[in-house]
Amino acid sequence: MAAAPRSFSAAEVRSRCAEGACLVRCRRRLYDLSGFVRLHPGGEQLLRRRAGTDVSRALDGPPHRHSANARRWLEQYYVGEMESGDEQVTPGGSGGWAGDGDLVDWQKPLLWQVGYLGEKYDEWVHQPVDRPIRLFHSDILEYLSKTAWYVVFIVWAPVVLYLSWVSYTSLAQGNTRLFSSFTTEYSIPVHKYYFPFIFLLGMFLWSLLEYLIHRFVFHMKPPASNYYLITLHFLLHGQHHKSPFDSSRLVFPPVPASLVMGFFYGILKLMLPEVLGLSVFVGGLCGYVIYDMMHYYLHYGSPKKGTYLYGLKAYHVKHHFEHQKSGFGISTRFWDHPFRTLIPEETFEKED
């Protein structure tokens, strides 16, 4: 039998908030958001201002109408009930979320369990939780599946600098010509001064590739009857949607990343003269590093309200919590426009 929820007096709540805790209530239910306050998409100060108050109306907006997943997420921080008479019930507010028990055993590695969820997998994986995920039985594989955000910069930034120098100095030799494999008379020389523009082209192409991979690979819907495709999907991206604030799984590990990069470099080498292909590739590699750094920041950073990154953070969180079938741009929303996957702006009717 579950223990009865603890009761809190209004005086105790005020005292704990004065000490720095961030407790909010939804009718009589009390939640401790102290551990989540830095991650809140609307900013830490917004939650701090609401500490000790009833957030029932705020959940329904404006400025933002919280999704069913956001309300389910809130229940993870439930700590007890307000004592009778201390709460102020807000008419029209939302109560607690009555959720079912989980479908997996969180004490065991999840990777080998999710394939058995079948038709329940898609709904389950898009109900985010705030807890770390273990994928493998092996401690070595588990270690290799996690990456700190700074590892991406430490590994790939020197590679970008070195390959940029190689590309520029190779172009400076004046031996690179476009279309030379088809014709020598009408081939176009590629000067070293073109390198910055080729580099930027690579970054631009990466932004498109980022969108396409996120939409068509990471967000494929595996058949409910296929255990292996469900397992693969969870390994590639599903685990990130299930636990979006697991800091060790927000960037791509260098070893599998190098295999993917090698594949795309091979394609560029077949399509373009070697030095030109390398120049495009290094621009794309720089775009990837920026993407991974931004992705981590969109989950763990606290951008200033009104800035580009503030809007992008709110946009990405909406993708996680409510609009999983749209909002596939991460470092930019540009490609969501032509592909018609832009997350719509919320509107609220004005009260009389």
C-alpha cells in the first residue's frame, strides 16, 4: 500500500522558498521544481517568480499552453499536499495527472526491453521523463554510449582547423578545376580565395542534412511488429526523446560520428574533385560541431529572453513535449519552412 502523501503548511512552503527552494502548487498538490528550475524553457526567473504560488492558471497560458506531456512531467516533482485551508483553489485550473505504471523496468537496461512494447512504443517513447537511461548490460558499452558535450569540441575542432588549412593550401597550388573530368577546355579553375565560400556552402548543406536525418531517420516510425527496428530507433534517437535532459546523451559519440562522416566524405570524393570535396566536407563538419553544441545548449542553457537562442530553445522544447511530428530544425528553423513542418505559433483569445 502506498504511503499517504505528506502535508505541508503554507508557512512551511514560504519558509522553504525563502531558503532558495522552488515549490509551486496546482490546487492542493505541491511540487518541488528546485532541480528543474535551470532547465525551464521559459527561463529560471519565470519559475522563481512563481515560487510558493498556485500555477493552475499559468499551465493553461498565456503565454504558453502546457501540453499533456508537460503536465505529466510536472508529476515527477510531486512532494505532497497542502494542508486543508491553506491552498487557494483557482477556478478552471488543472489538477494532477493520473498516469499509469511504466511499461519497462528502469532497474534494467532499456535497449533490450523497448522492442517488446510493440504498438505501445511510439506513445511511450514520446512521454518524456526526467531520469537517466541505461542502455547496455556491459559497463564498457554503456560508457562508450555516453559523451560529455565538450568532448565533441575537443575532438572535432582541431580536425576542422587542420582540414581547413589542408584545403586552403591545396587550392593555393592552383591545380583544382571543376568539371575537369568531363572537359579540359571548359573546366573552371577553383582559386584559394573561393575557400571561405565553399566552406560556407558546406555548412549550408549540413543544415539541410541535419534536417533530413532528424526527420526521416531519427523520426521514422518503426513497425510495431519489428523488434529490431524499434530497438534501433530507440538507440538512435528514441532514448533522447524519452529522457531529453540526460546530459550524457545529448551529443553524438565520436566513434559512431566518425563512421557517418567517413560515409559522407566518400560521397563528396566521388562527386567532386578531391580538394573541392574536402573543402565542402570541412564546412559541413564545422556545421555539425556547431549543431551539437547548440543542441546541448538548447537543453541545458539559459538564453536571455528575446534572443534568437531563447526562441530556438522554446521551439525545440515544443518539439520534444508536444509537436514530435514537426519542428525538425535544431540549429535553425529555416528548413521547416519549405518542408512545411514549422511548429505553429500559439494564439489565445482575449478575455472580455
